[in-house]
Amino acid sequence: MYIHRQLEQTILRAAEEFSCITLYGARQTGKSTMVRTLFDNIEYVTLDNSRERLLAASDPELFLDSHGTPLVIDEIQKAPDLMEAIKIRIDEAKIRSMKSGEKAGLQYVLTGSNTHEIREKASETLAGRTAIIEVSSLSNCEKMQAEGCEFVPDIDVLKKKKGLVAKNRFEVFEEIFRGGMPEYWIRNIDRNTFFEGYVATYLEKDVSRLINVGKINDFRKFMMIVALRTAQQLDYTEIGNAVGIDARTVKTWISILEASGIVMLLQPYATNLSKRIIKKPKLYFLDTGLCAFLCGWSDSRILEASAMAGAFFETYVVSEMTKSIRNAGKRIEYTLYYYRDRDQKEVDIVYIKNQTLYPIEIKKGIGRDKADKNFSILEQYKLPIATGLVIDTGDALYPLNKNVYYCPVGMIGI
């Protein structure tokens, strides 16, 4: 069974406009399956194959000659220098097309699971030649095969939406507990077997290339400690003390998790107008199922009743927003922030669009009537402030007061 992805149309449009497409993201998010489904008439080669990998690394030109174009190359991060040879081939094809008057067309589709390495290498080497698209695990509407779109917290836009996935709190936490890894979601295989294999593969194939092999067990402990701190501000020293490593190592290892697409860092919103803003980023796991596994939760009802329920609900909302933005072919930088100052005044999400601030509070059913109490703190930035949102479970969009609307979590991405 194949679950259609919202990114498909973005990818197909890119195939019409670019000579190359680069897809990156965490392991098991469905990159290879989606590419092989969309481009089933194109030759596919994976650099997981040792023979292909050795040839690509030792003689990129011969590797490309042996396969021709168009070509799908999976796990491109295992031979990063191959991109230099691809750049030359793309430029040569462009010159030929200019002489002949015929469109060069799509030549290469590249996929890989090391987010930072691939994005940076593609941006530097294939600038202007490739579309760069990030793939996340399944979003809420993808799981239900509903038509999705980018989440924009504009009240007028939300009022026009016809689709709404109404879910009670139990259903939401069941989804939080399971997460969105396509293979696990579709096959419904044993949860512990899947996530244990996922973590082991990640440590063996990705992390071991970046840190001392003797530190692998420390890194696994580190992942568990970080999972327990999802939706919290990063405190490198505190995490280091819990793991038994120094703060500098924590910062390096956080960057590995971020580069692998395991976590995202939400930056604080601030300008030079205020020096009282807390400057630490907040950390969120992008797949709540993986996070719940690392935290040791064995049941969704136990998780819902736990002290971490609010953090997991916030993680779920932020990850769904992130997926909806990425599935529209966009990046979250310069769009999503949070606000907190030294007086402990906080706004969970500051969404920015067209120089307008959209304040958003995320609540798990507690204290919704006062959830907007800190929205006015954003007035210091002298920018337009749109109607705010309070996001929780529910079945309708309705006003809490003249400045704030209650928004069901089921509207994100629909």
C-alpha cells in the first residue's frame, strides 16, 4: 500500500523546471518510496550497494557514464563528491539544449538522509541547478489521505476551510504515540521492534560516521535524555550533566540530531528593540512516535495522563505545522518562532507572514480562557498583530474574544 504524499505535486512541478531534484530528510520518512513511485520509468540506483558506492566515490564520471540519464540516485550522501560530476553533466546538457533549442529536461533525482550535509552540498555545488526539497514523516492529513495545504493562521483563511478532522483527546494522543513513520504506520508492525531497529540503524549508519564509535552508547543515552526535554528550551550544560559529557559535545550532538532530521530547533523571536528576550532555542522532535519510544512510554493513555502530556501535545502541533509548511515546498526559517522573556512571559508560536505577527498558544484543554494573556507583549515590535489562535482538540473554529479564536488541531494542514 502506498500513501500519497502532499509533496508529490511540488516534486512533479520541480521536475518540469529543473534538471535535478534533491530530496533529503530523516530515515524512514518515505523518500525512496515516493521517488520510485513518481519516477517509476527512470533507472534507480542506491549507494547502499557497496559496488555502486565504491565506483561513485572512486570514479564519478565512470559511474555516471555506466547509468546514463535520467537517473535516480539514492543515499547520495555516501558519495558527496558525485555532485561535482553531476554539476558538470547538467551544465553540458544545458549548453547542448541552448544550441539545439530543445529543453534539457530532468536528468537526476537525488535522495539522502543526512539533512545538513546534503542541503549544504547541494546548495553550494548545484546552486541554480537543483530543486531542494525536505521530506518529513507522514502528516495528519496524509495518514487519512485527505487533501492538504499549507497551514496559515489567518482567520479569514481558516473560516473558508471546508475540511476539518475532529478528534478527541484520546485519538490525538494515540496518533502522537504512533508517530508518522510510513513503514510503521502502513504495516502496523510491532512498535518496539520497529523503533529499536530504527535507532540501531541510525546509530550504526549515520552517527558512527560522525563520532567516536566508543561514544555510541553515550549518544543513545543522549537521545533519550533529549527526548525527555522535547518542547523545552535547550540547556546544553544541564543535558551534559545528565549524560556525563561537556556542554560543547552536547551542542555538537544536537547539531547531529538536527542534521539528521530527528529534531528541529525553534528560534526565539527578537529584534534589537528588546534585550530581555531569552535567546535559547526550543527543541522539538519531528516524529512524536520516535520521541515517545525514546522516553519509554508504552501506552498512549499513560502518556496522555502523564506530566509530559502538554509537552508532547505541543511537539505534535509544532511538528504538524512544520510538515504543512514543508509539504508546500517551503522552509520554516523566517516563519515560525517562539517568544519568551526574562519575566517568563511566553507565546508558544509567533508565526510571521508579510511582516504581520500571528500569536499562537498551544493548550491541552487547560486554561484556554486566559491563554492569550501574553499576546499583547508582541506590541513592542511595532508590527501588525493579527487575530491570535489557541490550538487544542475540538470540532469547531470559534471566537474566545474579539482578538483570539479557538482552533482545533485538526485544522492544521487541512
